[in-house]
Amino acid sequence: MLRTGQNISQKQSQQQKLSPQQIQFVKLLQLPGMALDQRIKEEIETNPILEEVDPASLEETISEQERDWEKRDEERGEDEPDIDPVDRNENIDWDSFLHNTEYDGSSYSGSNNTSDEDWKDLPNPYHESLLEELEMQVALLDLDGEEMLIADQILGSLDEDGYFRRDVEAIVDNIAFNHGKLVSKSQVEKVRRLIQNLEPSCIASTDLQDCLICQLYNYDAEKEIKNLAIQMLEEEWDAFQKKHFDKIKSRLSVDDNQLKKMFSLVKGLNPKPGAVTDPETESNQIIEPDFEVYYEPAIDDEGQEEGEFVIRLSHRNAPPLRISPEYKKMWDNMKGGNGAATDKQTKNFIKDKVESAQWFIESIKQRQNTLMKTMRAIVELQKDFFKHGKGLRPMILKDIAEIIEMDISTVSRVVNAKYVQTHFGVFELKYFFSEGLETDDGEDVSSREVKNLLQKVIDEEDKSKPLSDQALAERLKKRGYKVARRTVSKYREQLHIPVARLRKQII
């Protein structure tokens, strides 16, 4: 018998929720230096009490400030929160706030270079987009009204690589529905061909085959080889894609030398005419390292090496922040004035902003400490690499988390989108993390080292007879690395290296 109805029951469960301060810290932790710089500007704009100061104007050294923070922590009981409870009363100890909330970012960073400060707020120069450039070129063509409508539809349908992959019938139907004009497929194809003659060359091609053939017709090259290359792409496209050289030579009646010239000609073409570099986007892709790590060698009196590592945070990761002294004056003026209601409202506003500013500064300090602890742990485990630029050891997030006694998710946020400048170049922190493999000698090596060796073996292979994955595994085994064929296949795919057949070249 089915029972229907509603029942009321109680269930006790335990859930862990992050405090606003913890959420703020987590969000700041995962930001790289340039993004943090922007986040601080936003916070300063919304909180008038928070301000950024010139490190040279701060009177106290960072060591004195650190002692002040430690003294405050000792005076605060274990049951009290990390952030001063300024909302418990209306009296603010401004001397404490002004003294303890000044944070000089120079504690972990190198010298702050402010020579570019006058330039960073200037607007970026304007650059026309590819679509705008094409629209200006189309305007110079001798097109009638219907053809201009077709051109507008084609330009608006180009994908990020510059291809026109839309069905021609859809263009015809769209113009008929939206503009009441009946155009034919042949008209659309005619306008598309005209657009292909614009710059970049062969824009609006329907596919890769069409794009390469279009470029060959416009290419200034040896006539015989050019015609043979066009014939190859038009008649033997499948054999060309799969590099079936024998089939192409047989069907086109060409020798090895001619085939090599044909492939060399095609390789010089542009497969993505629309993937042009945007100057503004390119400038935004500039990497600014978050850390600097250098090894300074030294020899003691007994001739033993006793060098040390120098680890610095970028000045963007360690901005000098403090609570504005001007608000102390405002507070003193309110004490001697009238209008209690207005004063109370203003006091509440100042207290809220002071609390918010102090939380933010505390989160910045905690962020820098966590970043430095993580970087020190990475350097400790990868000493050989930071000394010599090689000898990367197996290392996973858990290894660092255990050293710094934090959660793996915290380490993951630290290494995300962060970079370090070394004597051997700039590396993403993720570069230092990899699984381990065992050599014949029983020594653990980083999988990244194996990938580097795999890349070297493939670079040195006979391109007329590329090595299969099984042959690559055997080559690695001869060098002392026990790697299965399926592991070689996985590493090869991660390195974006094609299979042996597609690596074949005409020598």
C-alpha cells in the first residue's frame, strides 16, 4: 500500500563556510602580478580610506613593521579573529591603525622601478580590426547595391581563421528575408571570389584546399612547379594530406626533386589568412614574471661551496598600501563638532571602510607570505635546475603542500598563471611540476625530462623514415628510460607532434 503525505524531520549536518576575509584572500592569491595591480586600483577607487604610497616615503623599515604585527598578534587572544574587530565600538585607535596597516611592498620585492609610471595610464593606440580593414577595401570595389549586401554578409560570417564556412543558401535566404532582395548563388560566389583577391590574400576561402589553391594562383613561383602543385592540390588532395608520396609521383608523373619543390612551395603558404596578429592583443600577452630567482655562488675559507638563492617578488605583487592619515583628521574634527546623527552616520561609514581596508591589506600580506613560502619550497626541491638550468626532478603539488603545510588547492592557486625569471629564462611555475619515471639505475626523473629527450630523438630522426611510437620507446630504453609505447604516444600528443606517417618528408 502506497503512503502519501508530508513528513517533517530534523537532520543535523556540519558545513564549513569561508569567511569574507578568506574568500578575499583566495581570490587575491590566484591573481598574477598585473591582474593584482588592477584589482588594487579598483579597491582604492571604491574605498577612499585605502591608499597606495611611495615606498620611499615610509618612515619605518619592514623589519620594524613585522615586529609590530607580531606584537599585535601576541596581544590578541587565541579566540579573537585575525582582523581587528573595529565594529565593536565607535572609538578607533588611529595610532594603531596608521602604524600597523602601512604595508611596504619592498619587503620581498626588488627595487621598485617607477620609471614607467607616467606611461601606464596613457591610452593604447587604436588599430583597425581585420573586419574594418576588409570593409574599407570592399568599399573601393565596383559593387552594386545587391553585391554590397552580399559582401557585408560574407565579411560578417568569417571565422577566426578567415574562412567562409557558411552555406551559400543561408546567405541568399538571409538577404531575401532581411532586405527583400533576391540574389543568386552565382552572385554570392562571384563576390566571394572578389573578396579573396583582397588583403590578406585568399581571405573568405571555403576550406583549406580552396585557400591553398587560391594562394598558388596568385603566387610568383616557377611556372612548372606551380602548375604541378595546383594539380596536386586539386586532383590528389587526399594523397597530399596523408603524404602518400609514391601515389603522387605515380599519378602526376613527377620525380623526387619535383615533388620536393612542390611540397616546399605549399609549405610556404598561409593556412590561416584571417589569423593576423592584433597589436593590442599582442601587447597584452607580454609576460611579466612574478618572481625572480637567482643563485649567487660563494666559496668559504675551506674551499667549500656555500652559495645561496636570492628570491624576490615583483613589485606588482608587493604594492605599498596604508590607511589614509587624512581620515584621522576628519575623525578628530567630528569629535569637536555638533550634529550627533550626522556624526554617527559618518563614524559608521569610516569604521566600515577602515575594516574593509584593513582586511584587504591583511589579505595582501598573507598573499605575499604564501607566494614566498611556495616559491622557496619549489626552489628547495629543484635546486639543481635553478643552479644549472637542468636536472628537473619529479614534483607534484602535494610535495609543496606538505612542505608549506597548506592545502593542495592553495598551492594550485599560487602556481596558476605565475612566472619566474631565472638565469636560464622565464618559466611558468607549472613547468616545475611533473610526474616521475624510474630509470634503469633506479633513479627518479621528471616526465618533462623524458619529453625533452623524446623531442630531441624525433628532431634527430631520419625524416624520410620517421620512427614509430614503438621504435621511439626502444630508443628511449637504450638511453636508460623505461617508457611504454602507450606512454610515448601520450607524451608525443602532449608535445603536439604528429604520428610517424605525417612526419615523413622528402629528402
